[in-house]
Amino acid sequence: MKRLLSCVGVTIALAGSGCGSGSDGSCGTASNPTVMTLRDVTPPIGGTVVNKDIVQRFTVVNAPGIMSTVNIAMVPGRHTAGNPTFASQDWKVTAVGKDITYETTVSNWEIAPGHVEVVPLGGGVADGCHFTLPSPLFSYDVTAN
């Protein structure tokens, strides 16, 4: 299994038909993409979890399309948990209406206790509108097993 120091994934690529604009009616540009609205981010921002089988999940509300891949990076200077070991390199994707949930499990982080700080890299385009995930995407502490 591949372990990366700074990046996980490849790109945010939106597939399928989108709404053509952000939830507020705006259409993001390459230099100013619309930030997608999330709910049910797990672990919650500012939370603390045991460093074992950590489910990372988020739901994009009124998603413009399905992200075929999720490209994220650990933030140097703020991320102190080292490299992740993933149970699977793939994100499980579930659609309910226009909401899309993404889930992956980190078997463990290399260093615990530590802090996980992950941000999206790049963005996607749907119907000519540019989108990105909020930053940070994940920000939580891990404790020793």
C-alpha cells in the first residue's frame, strides 16, 4: 500500500450532471471557485479520536456532481500525525438525492498523539462552474491506542 507524505488522491473531478451553479445561485470561476457546503464531517473539526480505524466522512450538500477522486494534502507545520495507513485507497461514495457522502477509513496515523490537518488540492468543474471543498477538510487530534 502506498503511503504519501503530503498528498492523498489525484484530483477532484466532478462527473455527472450538475446544477450549473452554487447553492446560492453563483457560478464559481477557476480563480474563485464556489466552496461546496458540507455536513456530517467526521471526525468533527476540532475533535479527538483514538488512532485506530478512523472513519473520515463528509457529505456534500446539493452536490454539483460526483467526485471521481478526492485530492487532499496534509498541511506542513500544522499536521503532526505523520503518514496515514489506509484500510482502502478508495473513497466509498453514497448518493441520497442531490447529497453525496464520501467515506474512507484510516487504519492509523504514523504518530500519536498528533494533529491531523488536511486540505483539498485543486477543484472540479461541473456545467462550466468551478467548485472546491472547504479548507480544512479534516482537522482533528489523534490519541495513542
